[in-house]
Amino acid sequence: MKKMNDEMIVSYLTLRKTIGYVAVGMPVFLVVGSVLVGDCAEIQHSISDYYHTQMRDGLVGTICAISFFLFAYKGYDVRDFRATRLAAVSALLVAFFPTIFTGTPVTPCNDVRPIENVLVKSIHFISALIFFLTLSYISLFLFTRSSRSPSHQPRPKKARNRIYRICGYIMLGCLGLLALYFFWLEEIYPQLEAYNPVFWLESAALWAFGFSWLTKGKLFYQKKATGPAG
């Protein structure tokens, strides 16, 4: 029985770290892959815009992988189940309802057919918002749970909780800055687009998401596990 429990703990930790590694590596994978596969050194305006490059399959595949791992994650109780399933479903919607592209394909960076469906765009952005809001909720309220009171939690657990909260607030902060950019700064300061603020804010949110799950997988502040908690 102990061996079975230990194997289950290892599988939980491995699944959490796998989700984290995929999320952290996703922006780098898209940028490097675009250079190697598509001969495109230009960083796209957003993560989603890589759908309209030669890295389309890589983007969709990576998001589907994150969704699959979230579906496979069970967590502690019904709250974990519902939150991870919501994040998984919203990730799939992000993947299969891409952002629109109305430009003329003239370079390897945009060698695709235009997509101009406004409904598809709306589903994409709403799903992305739900995805990151759900992940923020998981980091701030689910990962930080413990059967012990805060004063009696071991030091590694307190340290991990700080990371979870920082990552959750970073994701929320990135969403807030994205909203600020789309609804105000993009029109007033069009020159900002040259610095790809959307791509970097989305990347920061993905890195925070991944770092939170790597921490949940006990990559940092590890203590000998006694269950799938942490």
C-alpha cells in the first residue's frame, strides 16, 4: 500500500511539473521554432498570432498538451476538479478558435489564409480571459490551502505559498495591463506596438502560470512528500 501511495505522489508531482515546463517553455518554443522552421525572426504581436505563422501546429499542439494535462489532473476535491476542467476547456477553445488575421500574407511570418470571423475572435479572447483568471484562482486560493493553520505550516509550505500568491497576482496584473493596453494605450500610443507589449505580457502570464505549477510539483522548497498536497 505504501508503495502504491508513493507512486501516486510521484505521478502527481510529475504531472504538475510537466504542466509547468510546457507553460514556461511555450513562448521560447514559438519564437525559436519560428526562426528555425519558418525563417521568421520577427516576434509576433501576441502569442495567439503565431497561429498565423509556420508555427501554427506547434501553438495548437502545445495548448492542447496543456489542456490534456489539466484534464488529467484531479487535485484534492471538487473545487480542484472544476477549476482545472474549466481551465482545460477554455484552453481548447483558445486553440481551436484562433484570433483573426486580416493582413496580406507577404512574408514567411504570415504565410496563411486570412481569418476575419469576429465571433471566432470573441470566443478566443473570452476563453483566454477565463483561462488565465481560472489559473490565477488556482494559484491564489487552491494551491495555498493547507490542513494546518498558517502559524503551524512548515517553512517550505509557507515559502511555496508566497510563490503561488506572487504568480497569481502576476497573472492578474498582466490581464489588467492587457486590458489597459487594448482599451486605451493602443489607440493613444500606437508606437508601443513596435515593442510587442501583448506578446511579453502574455509570456509573463504563462511564465507565472508555469512557475506556480513547477512549485506545486515541489521543484522548489521541496519537503519529503506524505500525500498529493503541497
